[in-house]
Amino acid sequence: MKRLVRFALNHLSRPTVQRIAGVAIPFCGLFMRGHRVECPVCGRKFRKFFSYGYVEMRGGALCPHCMSLERHRLLYLWLERNTDLFTAPYRLLHIAPEHCFLRPFERLVGDKYVTADLESPLAKVKLDVQQMPFDDCEFDVVICNHILEHVDSDRKALEEIFRVMRCGGWGILLSPVDYGLESSYEDPTKTTPEERREAFGQPDHLRIFGRDYADRLRAAGFEVEEIRATDFLSAEEITRYGIATDRIHFVRKSQG
Ligand SMILES: [Zn+2]
């Protein structure tokens, strides 16, 4: 099983993997029913979450129904408990939309929910995050997860996200961060998939963010808050919802 997952992640395109997984995983999940763990995104309960991982397999990672990962469950719980996203009439831009969030966000946010991506068939608008076809201040909330490590210029992408967000608006900008690194590492001379895998851990990554990640968000103009699971969840909840050590980067654009 682990080998099969690794093969699929290495050899098939992301949309293909998502399509196959969207059918196969909920089917396998039928055999995982139980009460030990609970996915807050789809609301289902299981004996355990599936193992999953690109570089390293992680136990208890993947929801057997909606395919949420640890960071998705953490983010969903935080949005639900600490924001009014699901009750206020916000215009929400979701860049590179994750499969697990589509249904709940569409149900809770309604027709003010705009999904966007360069190639994902899940997205309504096709765009490059470094040059978006939206007006200034068009969105109240922007969610953009695990994209900034893929683009040519994270600085340009952040400037664009800042531009399309209204003053007083807020967002979530998650990226993988290596907290062992003081400064983010990038090297524009690494251009082939092999060189990038060697340098940055994945063939489609262009940098590894370090402890200066929040400062890079601040450089684009945002106010930044870094939130850990232990800031708002009990130890029992962290176990029950299958949450890891991910952190949420919450950004706000000041009223100006
Ligand atoms: Zn789920």
C-alpha cells in the first residue's frame, strides 16, 4: 500500500492522483468505520486515519472519507472556532483548493466562494497566483495553502494576494516550513526536477522556507499571527482529530 501511494505521487499528475484517490479512498474508508478518531472536515468517525506522506509516510494522516490531512483538520477547527467565515457573507478566494474543503466551503460560504488554480480541475478560475485577474480589494478572505514553495517568485505571489484582499480583510497562508533553518533556502540555478528534488525535497519545489517565513509575509504588508494546535485545542482533541505539529499562519491587511 505504502509503495503504491509513493508510486502514484511520484509518477502521476496531481489532478490524476486526486481523481483516483477521490474514488478509491472513500471506498477503503468503508472498512475503517469506528469511533476512535474523528474528522472535523467531513464529520465522520473511524478506527484510525490512513498513513500518508510524500517524503516520509506519516501514521494517522489521511481521512479515509474526505482525504483531509493533519493540517487541513487543524485549519478547519481553527476557522470554525476562531473566525466567522462560515456565518458572515464573506467573499472568499481559495487558491489551489484542497479536495476536502470544496464541499464544506461551498455549503457554508455559498456563491461568494471562488476557487482558483493554474491547472487543477477542481478550480473555477484558471490563473497564475503571481498575476491574478482580479480587481484590487476584491476579496474579504484569501486562503492559499502550499503554493508559495512552488512559484517562481513568492514575493510576487504575496504582493498579488495582498492587492486582491480588501483593507481589514484576512487570510491563511500555509507553507511547509523547516523550523531548523534560520533563513529560507532558494537557489535559482536548480532548474531541473532532479536538481530541485535534491535541493528542496520535491521535484516541483523552488525553495525551503525557514524561520523567516512569517517575516516574508510581513514584507508583503501583512500583519502575521502564528498559531499552534496547543493554542486552542486540548491534548485529547489533538489525538482525536489527528493533528500534528503544523502551524497556521493567519494574516491580516490593516484598515490602512
Ligand atoms: Zn474527513
